Amino acid sequence: MTKQKDLKRVVRTRMRKTGESYTAARVQGLARHGAATKKAAASREPHESEPAPTAAKPAPRPTEYAALAGYSDETIAAKTGCTWQKWVEHLDWFGAAEKPHRDIARHVHEKFGVPGWWAQAVTVGYERIRGLRDIGQRRGGAYEASKSKTFAVPVERLFAAFAEPAMRKRWLPGVELAVRKATPGKSIRITWDDGTPVEVWLQSKGEGRSVAAIAHRKLPDRARVEELKRYWGERLEALEAQLAAEPA
């Protein structure tokens, strides 16, 4: 009711000033009243109950890429031929942020000839840089602990240390695990005693040297990731000592 009285007062004042009819003066008064209302609404402070607009998280700078990815520019350039900035530029162009992990890794491997292990490193690093996963986290949201170590033994001997139960129990005691699949000299897939999957990837590093990379997957949270990273670090040290003490 108060708004109607205010409008009538505005209309009558305009009629006196312009000589317009009531209808004409009312049309002009409504137009001005509407414009003033919109201006006031646009300038008012948001109410406490209204959600504040969320600021977009700024994209990381190229100088931050290495820290987010987990490998230095020097290392990734030496192993793959490109720095992180070059990889990010290319994978952005490729549309990698919208593609599944396996498609990105396959692209890096097939188009640029990057070995499988380092194609994975590029893919995971890119996903971390673009905020698609946290450290220790997979694209789907699950967590995993990863650890790798280079040993001064041929890859065949390293494979045996994982695949042969008697040899494995000496450096990995107290664990009732099941080997699901073993590919000699390349990989072993294990089910841990709590049901979580473990993948071991093996690679020859030349004469008398090889590397084992472990991914312990489907972990519940970051705390379990850190716990298992420490555990696997200790167990791989124990394996190194065992291999050094046993005759080839």
C-alpha cells in the first residue's frame, strides 16, 4: 500500500509540472520507479544468508609445476625430452583434462616414444598440476601408495624375489598375500591380506641393474598412504640387503 501511495504522489507531481494526463504521467513514473529499483538492487550489499561468490582457484604458474608433479624439470626433461611446461602446454592442447588416465598415458607413449614408466609419470604429473588428483590419489578419488627402488641385480633375479614364496617371505614376513598374476621380468599383481591390490612393475636398467616400482591401491585415505609408503620403503631396503647377502 505504501508503494502505491508513493507512486501516486510521483504521478501527481509530474502532472503539475508537465501538464500530462494521469495515464501518461503514470507510465513515465513507473518507468523511472523500475529503473531506480533495479539500480538499488544492483548496488546493495548481499544479505548474510546469501552465499558469497566463490573465487576461482588460480592456475599454478610454470615455476610451480615440478613441485606439484613430484619430479624436477631436469629429471622429466632427461627422461622424456620435454620440461613440465612443454608437457602441460601440449596436453592442454590435446584436451587431456577431459580424457581418462589410460588415454593420456597411451598418447604420451605412442606419439612421443616415452617409455611406459615415464609416460605414467608424465600423466600423473599433469593430472596433479591441473588439480585432477592429489598426491597419492587416483583420478577416481581413491588413494594409492607408490614406492620405487633400483637394485644392483638383473631383472630376472628381482622378479624371483617377488614371485617365489620362500624368497619373498624372507624380506616380506608376516603377510598372507595372494599373487594373482605374474609376468616374468615385467610385473606381478598381488592381493594384500586386507584385500587391497598391489601392482609391482619391473624394468631392466642395463647390465646387472633393475628397478621395482610398487603401487598399493584402493586405500581409504591419505594417512594410510603415508603409512604404507613408509612400510614399502623399509621393505625394499630389506630386500636390497637380502639380495646383497645372497649369492647370485
